[in-house]
Amino acid sequence: MLEHTQLTDKELNDELLRDILTMPKWWLPAVLFLAAIVITGYSAFGYMVFNGLGVTGLNRPVFWGFFIANFVFWIGISHAGIMISAILRLTQAEWRRPITRAAEVMTLFSLAAALHTPLFHVGRPWRVFYWIFPYDFSRGIWPNVKSPFVWDPSAVGTYLIASTLFVIVCLIPDLAILRDRAKNKITKFIYAQLCLGFRGTTRQWKLQIVAGILLSALVLPIFVSVHTVVSWDFAVLIGTEGWRSTIFGPYFIIGAVHSGVSAVAMLMALSVWIYGLQNYIKPDHFDAIARLLIVVATTWFFFFFLEWVWAMFTLESPEIALRELQVGPWPWGPLFLIFVITSFVIPVPLWMFRRFRRSAAIMFFTTILVNIGMWLERFLIVIPSLMRRSHLTFDWGSYSPSLIEILIVTETFAFVALGMLLFAKAFPLVPIFDMKEGMRNRHLIKVGRRVIPATIREGLPHHYYNKEHH
Amino acid sequence: MATRTFDDKYPGQPFVQTDNSLESRKELSDKFLGIYNDTGSQRFWQISVIFGVLFGIGLLGYFWKIFATKDPGDFGYYAALFSFLMTTSAGAPMVAIGPRIANAHWRRSISRVAEIWTLIGTVNLIVFLPLLWVMPSLDNGRRSLVFYWEAKGDWWFPFLIKFSGHIWTTVSIITLIVLGIVLLWVSVMPDLALIRDNAPDGWRKKWASRLSRGWIGSSWQWNWQRHRMGTLGALYFMMLVLTHFFISTEFLMVHVPGWIDSLYPITHAHNALQGGVATVMLTMFVVSRIGPYRHYISLDQFHGLGKLLLALSLLWFWFWFCSFMIFWYGKKPSEQAILKLFVHGPYFPVFLAEFFFVFFIPWWTMVWNPVRRSVWGPAIIAISVLIGTFLDRVRMYVSTWDVAGISADKLAANGGQFSDEYPRNMMLNMTILDDPAFDRIMIIKNFEGLPVPTSAVLPTAIDGVIILGFVSGAVFLYMMASRLIPVINIWEQKELLLYNAEVQFHRAKVKVMGKPR
Amino acid sequence: MAKRSVLGLYIEEDSAADALDHLRDAGFEDHEYEILTGTPYPEGTFGEAEPQHHLYRWPIFGALTGFTISLFYTSITQAAYPLLTGGKPVLAIPAMLVILYELTMLGAVIFTIIGIIFESRLPRFFMGAYSEKITEGYIGVTVTTDEDRTDKAEEALKKAGIDGEIIRGWE
């Protein structure tokens, strides 16, 4: 990437810690506003606990509504962090540097947000422990590990713990920078405790680098399993048309990557606008992520196509009736149309043009569209299928969300935004030490009149090559 | 070599000098031409004669087979061979295409090794064509991706309807082969120009100048070539996935009643990527460690490709398990029958062996650094993956075509007609039971009358001859092609000289890599 | 005898590398001095010895632990409450596999994280000789040695042309 602003270590520290060490004017009002939405959402949940699940729009046969669709959506978003940081780390893509941390942190908060809705959905969240933990010695009732509802917490829990630890380990060197820069004694003390006394010895850096690669390699298989297991919440059931399909695991994964990478692009635009990171996130970065998105979106569309083809191939009348329901009558038909148009038909052709790929505004707009579409996709998977859950027609019913559900779903969005803002107030959203390494490794190659950006590549340790020559 | 100079325009960013001198470029081509002009060792010709003879015998077996029988049940191993060649040789060029699009430098010296495999598509086309005759048309009521209806009108319209599956598949396979060969051609042009200008007189020089089509290396031509390779590569990949979609459905899934696996086309295409990477891995091992090109292909290539192979092996398990889990969990009778057919039924030993060769061995060896970072390790794993891929093709195709042989032709001969209005398996249940031809088939009432073979079909001697012959044929054609087409991509290596430097960074020697795009 | 540490700061990478040479000449061992930087450098930039670590053992051990725990969890809970559901056997391996896999991976990740911290010699309770300038781009060379050898170390550090004064600290 030729677009590059070379900065010294001191300039990097000053710029990237500015909003942590000082208080921007917009920060408090924004936090208060988001906190108000979150509190409203929690209050709605309190109301729901007091009055029971009857206050939601859930009813026979649609027992899964906004909550579960929203759960799948946020799990999907959470896949971006690992997708971006692990895959780009393993492939040594230089453009990953400024965006890995933000993406990983988004993983954490969206996973936490994802956990909100199914926990609220069960009505009495504390009882979830019965499903998961083997502790009921007195009555001898144990979790049913054959149920996807036990797989799901184990997968999501593993992912949450693993990605949290991943973020923390990669944060340690930056915490050391904060320790050295903090002016206030108390904050200095806190950062000093958090960074565990990191000094930047050769050994510590080597382990940081090995850790980045090793943890990426360990977290990637977890990432793949999580959404697969989430998809099995649906797909292992027989008798619900539209859910039982072998492609569901990979289809959910690629859908998650589609919405998640879009969310990262959105986050990049936001961080340029809010935190003034234009020195780090350049049009080239948008270009790179947009090209990645073209591949992801096209693959996703192919999977979507396959899912439909094989639903039709069964030639079973209930399956076909369901598909007609999804694309036909109000409101499902129009929603389906919006879903396809926003998640594929508008964005992908726009991304074909270099000029649009390089524009933060266009990328922001298109990726918002993608996520609107992908939210609707989950909604259209959950609800129409359940409307036909019962084969006796007198049980057919529809679903419309109640105010309580809308408030809680809105709360999850505010929760993620609030979490990101709070995190960015305490910790740098751009990995400073990683940026410094990129600056230090940066070289230029002159070929005739052309200047080509280059970087130091560390291949295999030398002794592997020596071994081969002997 | 390294200079630490800064430009006012680029403060704080040192400039690096790459070794792009005329001498080093010339050294690269001279060394290559030296090996190339040497007409091949005696051992090369001995080996090619063996493969050529085997190919000849295979062709005899091929004609024997296609004239002797038309029963789909007898074509299981034959179809498996077709699919195996499709999986390995057509998947191999992706090793050049993928990293080229992602701009990974390590691909440069092995991209040609991968691309030459596109030529093997022609051998595979020979294998493919008879399958069109063996596969029943849609008018006996068998399922297809294409919805069948009674077509009236001119002769061509009913023909189109009846054979739409055949037509789609043929068109996509031929397009894939053509795309691949054109891609190879576009990529090889600058190297052919090198041969045209520098090789001694002879048939090679003549053919190289014909095929290089007046390549003079103008910037327009280079620009044209780069864009064409990008476009052709992307199209090739899309066509590859599409072709596997058609093959895995029209030649596989539609023949087994109740087998509805929306993931399988992806699995099939994934196997092609895995098989392709293994093929290239093995080829580059042979070319560099047995053949003369050791200088060009180093540990970096084995390491880069080895990581890919490990990732693809893990993905193999994931795809397989995603399908398996759904079928296993639901306990739907039809899906139980499918599992019995493909996993724990008569083909269980094949499945078990495949599981080890294609997933367990690669995974359990390649996670260890010393194996992954060696030359022998990945090469041996590649052989394991190729054996596993072949077993997978045997498991899927032989069992499927066995069922197809039972259900399609014999049912039609029985006067049975499938109809889209009834699930086909019900029809099977009604008609098959009375037919003495189905002794070997256990119809389990609980399985909704799905045919589950009780014993595996074993290959005949002819099958063995054909498989051995055509795999040898593929290798033979590759060896012959390597006489004219440079196995090492010279121009991409020369290009690398521009972007690659060993630099003294204080007390360490480091590699500096530039990315122009 | 009490250990003390001294630290010299350098602006140029080459001066820090020279300092290491001087230290070696003065008879200091590899384990007595360390380079402190604000960012990772390519291996061997300062001519330092490559640090050895055993991080790769940690995930294996963690995976085994996670696998064992999950094996107990999935099999004993089922055996203790043998309820046949959906026609699956009491110990249904494919269903157990999901949880076995997740907890194995979880064990591997947790142990890797512990391993990273442990192998990095963290947490470190006393900073010894340290300067905040290191996170600003200065390169520090710190020597931790017996009290009576610190003078020799300081001399070697100064010879390479340090920036500012020697910083001293207790270990």
C-alpha cells in the first residue's frame, strides 16, 4: 500500500492515546444516550420477567421470534473479529495492522450482545444453568449433551472466553505504553497492574509474535465451529421445513463472515470519522476489505442459491409451500426482496468500482445495507418456517413483535456501541505496538520511476533452510 | 546491497536496492535454458515410455468397456476415475490462480507446474464422453436438477428437455477445459518468446515462435496479459465450482433416492481444491527433487502449500461432519439409508481408509512444525491425500452408480415409470420387490424401501486397466507437455527480482518484499 | 549477594548492538543482559541470542486436559441419567464430539494464554531499571548482575554512546 503516513513512535503514542488520556467533548453525551437505551432495554427485560413471556409476540406455533433472529445476527457479526485478525495474521497481510484490535473487540461485545437475547428469551435465565452444568447431585438430573442447546453454550462460551483472552494478551504491550504515558497516578497504577510488568524484552516480543500466530491458529477452528453449532440449533430438527439442510453450517458461517466483515468495514469508516484515524486507515484499506467482501458476498450468494435449489429438489409439498410463503405474501415477500437487494444486489456491483471501494462513505452505506439484509435473512429463516411448524392447518399462526421485544433488540445494538465506546476510552482501538512494528519494517523499493512499498518478511527460521542444503 | 537512504518525499522510509541487474536476469534464463535445451535424461524417456504403454493398454480397456456394456451399475469405477481426474487435474491450477489473485510471491516458481495440469482436461474429456451414453435420460422419470416435463414441439426441444442434465454438464466441462488451456497459453507466452529467441533451432523453437504469437513484451502486452490472467483465473474458479456442482448432482446425487444433501456440491468442489493442492505438491516434488529444477523450488513453496493442505484437510472433516451430523441426528429413515450406503454399510472399510488418508494422517502429521517445514513431509502427505481422494471417489461413485444401475435402467425395463408427483422411493418399493434381478439388494421396510446394497461392488480387471491406464495417461501427457512448455515460470521469477531483496538490517539479514499492487 | 540492574538508552539500533558487543567483551553472559524495545524487531537485529521457549507444549497439555474433562462431562452425565432421546444411544458419539471438541479447544487456548504469560516471565512485580522512554522509541540495554559488577556493566554501556544517564534499579 503506497498510501501511508510514516510516523515516529512518539507521534503514534500521542495520536492514538489522545482520546484515552483526554476527554473528547462528544464522549459523555454519547455514552449517556446509549446507556439510556441499554437501561430501557434492561427495564423491558425486568418487565418481562415480572409478567412472563406473554408480553412478547411469541405464540403457538412461532415460539422463536425477534430474540433468536437477533441472536443469530450478533453471533454472525462476532465472526468478523476472528476472520479479519486471525486470517490476515496468518497470511501476514500488512493491511491488517490498524484494524485487528477494533475487529476483535467488536467480536467480544457482539458475542455478549448475542448472549442477551437467548438468555432473555428463556424467560428465567438463571435456569439455563440446569441445562449446562452438571451440578444437580441431589436430584440426579444431568444435562442432556445430545441436545444442541447444550452444544450451543459450550461453543459460544468457548468462543467468548478464547477471544477475550486473545484480546487481552495482544493488549499487554499497549497497556505498557499506557502505563508509561498515563499522567494520573491512579490510572498509572491500574495500567501497571494490567500490563503485568511488561518491559519489551526480546523474549517478550518473540512470545507476542508466536502467540499471535498460535492463537490465531487455535481460534480459527473454534470460530468455524461456533456458527456451525448455532446452525444446528435449527438444522438437526426434522419436520421444520426450511431448517433441515446439510448446508446450514457452512451457509451460516459464510453469512456470518459476510455480515461480520461488512461490520468491520463500517467500523473502519466510523473510526476514521469519530477518532480521526485517517493517518492509519487509508482508502487502500477500504479497497482491500471491499475486494475481500466481493469474494465473500459471491460465495455467500452461491450457498444461498444451493440452499434453495435443494429445497426445491425435494419436491415435497410442505417444503415448497414454505418457500412460497417466504417469497410471496405480505410481509414476508417484500422483506425477502429487501433482503436480497440489500445484501447482494446493491452492494456487490458497487464494490466492483475502484472509486466506490475507496470511499469511506460508500463503504459505510453499502455495509449498512448488507447488515440490514443479513438481519432480515435470519428473521426470514426463523419465523416463516415456524409458522408452518405444525402440519395441522388450524395451528398455523403468524408473528409480530411486541414493544418489549423491539426494546430489547434495540438494546443489543446500543449495548455493542456503548461497549465499544467504553473500551476505546480505556484502551487503544488501534494496536499501537503493531503499528510501530509496521512503520519500522516499512521499506521502499525504487524500480525506475516507480516507488513500490515493501516490508520485512520473516520466513522460516534459518536453520530450516540450512538443514535442507546439507 | 542495502542502502539506508531516505527521500524527502518519503521521510523515515529507507530505500532498498533490489538485485535486478541484467546479469541476474540473464543468469535466471540461462540456467533455465540450459536445463530445458537438454532434451531430457534417459530416465525421463524410460519413465515416459512406461506411462505411455500403460496409457495405450488403458485405451484398449476403455474401448472394450464402452462397447461391452451400457449398464450404469458396471460403470461405477469408471465414473470414479473420471471424477478423480476431474478432482485432481482440474483442481491443480487453483494453486496458481488463488495465490496470484492474492499476490503471494511464493507461488511464482510453482505456478506453471500447476497450470500445465489444465491440459489433462483433454484426457478427462475422453473419459467423460461415454458417461453421457450410460447416464439415463430424464424421460424415465429419474430426478434431475432440471425439472422434467413432457415436452412437445420440434425434435430439438424434447431433446433439450430429456438431456438437459447431460447438456449442462458437457457444456460446463468443455468450458472449464477451454478456459484452463487458454489460461495456460496466456501465462506461458512470455516464456515461449524466451525459447523462440534463445533456444537452438529445432521443433521447439518452431512451435514456441508459433505459440508465442508475436510476443515482444511491450507494456501493452504485459498489461493485457495481467488482466487476462486475472479474469481467466477468476472465471476458471467459478467454472470449477459450477462444474463440480453439476457433476456432483447430475452424476451422483440424483441417482440415489432420498439423498438430499445441499452441502455435497461444495464438498465435492472442496475435494477438488484439496486434491489439486496435493497434485501440485507431488508434481513439484518430482520436478524439483527427482527432476532437474531443484534450484527454483525451495522450502518456501513446500511450506506455503503445506499450510494450505493442512487447512484443506481440516475443512474436509468439517464438511463431512456437517453433512453427517444432520443425517445422523434426525434419524429419518431415508437419511439413515444414505448413511448406510456411504458410511457404515458395505463401503465402511473404504470410508475408514479414506478418513485416515485424507484427514487423519495429514492433520496429525502436519500440525507438527518439523513435518510441515520439510520437503519430504508435505510430499508424503500429498500422496496420502491423493490415495484418500481416490478412495472417496470410489466410495461415492461406485455405490451411487450401483444404485443407479438398479433403479434407473432396470426399473425402466421393468415398465416402471417414475413420476414427479410421488416420491420416487415409493415407486421403487412397489416395483422392485417383484423383480428377481434385485437379489443383492436388501429392501428394508423401515427404510421406506430405499435400496441399500448389502455388498460392495468390486472392480473388474478391465476397471483396473482403465484406471491405471488413464492415470498413467495423465502423467504421460504432462511429461510430454513439459518438453515444450517450460515447467518453471521464468517471467514471474524475473518479475520477483524487482520486488525481492536480502537486506542487512543492523545485525540481521532480512528479506524485504515489495508488493506493487 | 543482591542483584542490581542498570539500563542504558540508545537512539540508534546499531549503538545498542554495539553495547551488546561491549558487554560480551567485558565478560557478561547472555542471560545477564536484555534488550528493551517499544516494538518487536526482526530476530537478530541487535545480534542478540534467540530466546528459547516451550510455548508449543502448552496447548497440547491444555488440549489433553480439556478433552479429559469434557469426556467425563459428556459420558458420566449420560451414564448417570440414561434417558434415550430421539433414538440415539445413551453414549452418542457424534453428539458428544461437539462438546469434546469445544472443550478441548478451550483447554488448549487457556493453557496457551497461561503459557504465553509464564514464558514471557510475567507477571513481573518489580520493574528494576526501566525508562518510560522505551515505549517512545528508545532502545534500552539492561544488565542485571551482582552488585560488584555493575560498574563494569555501566562502563560497557557508556562505551557504545548512551543517550542521557545510566538508570539504576534494584531487582
